Amino acid sequence: MDKAPDAFRTISEAADELDVPQHVLRFWESRFPQIKPMKRAGGRRYYRPDDVDLLRGIRHLLYGEGYTIRGVQRILRAQGPKFVQAVWAPGAAQPTNGPGDDSIDESERLAPDQAARTLFGLLKAPEPPVRREPVAEVEAPETMRAPVPPAGLSREDVRKLQSALHELGECRRLIDEAQKDEAA
């Protein structure tokens, strides 16, 4: 039985609707203070429809558009939660890129070949991108340009690789936490 669109969702219902694991939603809560599900006794989370739309927008920016967590945080600061709640819808406005303001630059996206190398290489998460200030009227040298996507990888392949990379990073984080708990 489907719930009404304005009904609250449990974490398992929200995770199923967004096609992400529950631990990812908990992790996002730690990284995005704008995500504030209602919590009942015992810590059970209930997501309002606006919370689910915000999560859907964050998922779209991370997995669909390839932004880093830091990049999505900047979008939330610069353009607000209402913008992110709507960004996933077809035809919705996408993040802007204005120089000199607190907006996103392309260094805050994972390059497709970086995601592929990370997934098929050492399985280590990439270093956080370095934000470069724009240089006026000068073309960036070849070493600063965004890498060309590897031949044969479609946008969907890149999205799947980025999603897998994110989940592997989450697994690494959970393993590290468990090892710290064991050592303590």
C-alpha cells in the first residue's frame, strides 16, 4: 500500500524511495545540517515530504551531476534548501557558476576518469579538490583543465561508478569506525 504524497516516511521508506542505503541517509544528516528529520522516542526518524525532496536533490547533485559533498554544501549555502529540493525535477534550474561569490566551481565535481581510476585502482577516495580562483582573461594551462572522460564511458556509466565509489567510501568509513571501537 502506497502512502499519500504528504505522509511522513520512515528511514527505510525514504531509503527505498531514493534508492540509497539507510546508512547513507544517516551519513548525509551528519554532513548537511539542513536535513532535519523528526525523531521520535528511541531515535526513530520520520522524514517530512520536504525532507525527502531535499534528500532527492542532494542525491541528484551527488550521483547525477557528480558534485562532491563540499560542492553540494556550497550550493545549499549559496542557493538555499528550496533550490536543492527542486533541482532534481526535469526542467529545474541547475546550480550557477558565478566568479567571486560563494558558488560552485567545476573543481568540486568528480571527474569521470578520476571516479573510474579510483574505483578500479586502489579504491581510495580521491583527495578533496583544490579550489582555484579564476584567472582573468587567461586560458588555463593544459594541466589545470578538466580531464577528458575515458573512451567508452557514458554519463550513466560514470554515474554508476560514482555511486559505487560513494558506497565503497561509506564502507571504508564504517570499517574504520568499527576498528576504532574495537581498539577502545
